[in-house]
Amino acid sequence: MNLVPKQIWKENYSYYSTKSIEDFKNDLKELLAKTGRFWDFSTNLTGGFISENEFELTPKWQLVYFRPHGSVSYLNGQIISDKIGTVIKFTVTPNWIFPFLILILPITTIIIFIATRKIQTDKNGIIGEATMLFILPAVTYLFCNLTKRAIKNRFINYFKLTELPKTSF
């Protein structure tokens, strides 16, 4: 049983490019070399190759920095040769703190609500509990999806990728 819905945690995609594997890898290496320079603002992607045909990308600039894993989202990809061209399979994953907060904030709020209900019944307590129960998880969920969508769209637009039809795989 999954406690965290798939759309919050990890999303898998399959796209293709009409370029050969070598051309695509060269374009990716060129992007990574270009984004290694801090003064280059052409695209907000940085990362590196994990193996010969696998890579990981993260946003170069972001509003929030998390330790020990600093990025708000990750794009892990694999380059595969196919009859239609070069297939790029990738997953987009948020930082682990987003799903954790989406689950922990309501649980903590309910525990606090049960523990303090007999002592405190003023408006400020109820407003604070409602905020932690509904608003903060909703904002966290929206930010999580925004960061995943942003890195996915940057990657697709930079390399001009086309989505594979659902029946291909």
C-alpha cells in the first residue's frame, strides 16, 4: 500500500528525439558544460552523467535549498536507441521533504488538536489548527507539483522532445 500518491512522489515519462544517441548526448554534454558556469543564465538546468547513457538533472537556481539533498526536484533519465529515433525515459521526483510535510502536518495537527482540545477552545487555536491541517499541506502539494513540472518542461523544451504514444511501451 502506498501512503504517498504517485503524482506527489515520482512520475515516469517517455519522450523521443529524432537525433541520434550520440547527437543527443553531445547536446546534453554541451548543456552541462554551459550550465557549469554560474554567469550563464540561458537555462535553469544542471547535473551530470551517472553512466554512459544515464543522467541526472536538477534546477540550477531555486528559491529554497534543502540539506543534505539540496534540490527541490530531480530529473533522472536514460537514453535508449529505438527504431523511431532516440528514446529518453526519465523520472521526475521532488525533494523528499515535500511528501513528508504533506503527511506529517495533518497528523501533527490532529495530535495537537486531541491533546489540547479540552484546554483551549479559542478562535486563534482553531484558526491555527485549520491552517496546519488544510492550508499548509495544500501549499506544499502545489509547490511540489510546480517544481516537478518546471524541471520537466525545461528539459522537454530545451531538447525539443516529442511524447511517445501511450501504446509504444
